[in-house]
Amino acid sequence: MLAAQYGTEDDFSRLRMEMEKLHEALGNHQQFIIHVTCFHLILAQSSGNPLYVLLLQALHVPLEKSMTADLFIHSISEHRKQIINAHQAILDKVFQRDAAGAREAMMAYLSSAIMH
């Protein structure tokens, strides 16, 4: 994952703050989705690849709709905790500058999202 290789300390600080906001938004559906989306946008920006940012911005609305539907179908509190844990796993690897580990954590998260 490119964010692990190219992310700056400022990027990492922004990601940390967004994770805190994600934890705080656990009980607020709309805020939770906003912060998940912001987390991914910051991660894309941290990659240094502007195409990732453009792609994520283009997919913003469909991804939000998908997350909204997914969170309404499943046990909301438990599912949100799983999402937070998956994002924390990604973040941990990015902070360690472990690109392969971050990629694996992201793939695990995406695979679990597809299964839901």
C-alpha cells in the first residue's frame, strides 16, 4: 500500500485524528459513514497518487449508499466495531510503513465487506 511508503507524518496525524472521530461516531450512523469515507480519502491522499484520490471521489456516492445499506442490514453496533477494527489494522501497518501488511489488511477488509 502506497500510503505506508509515501505517507508523511502529517498524513499519519490526520489518519489518527480520523480514527478517533470514527470511534466517537460509533453510535451515529451518518457521522460514522462520513468518517469512514474521510479515512479512505486521507489514505488515498497519503499514497501520493492523485489518481487514487480522483477514483475515490468518483465512487464517493455509490460507496456511501453501499455502506448505508450494509449497516442497516447487519447488527449495527457489532458491525461498526468490526469496521473500526479493520481500519485500525490497516492503520497499524501503514504507521509501521509495512506496505505489504497494509495491503493484506486492506484486502481482508474489502473481502469481509464483500461477504456482508
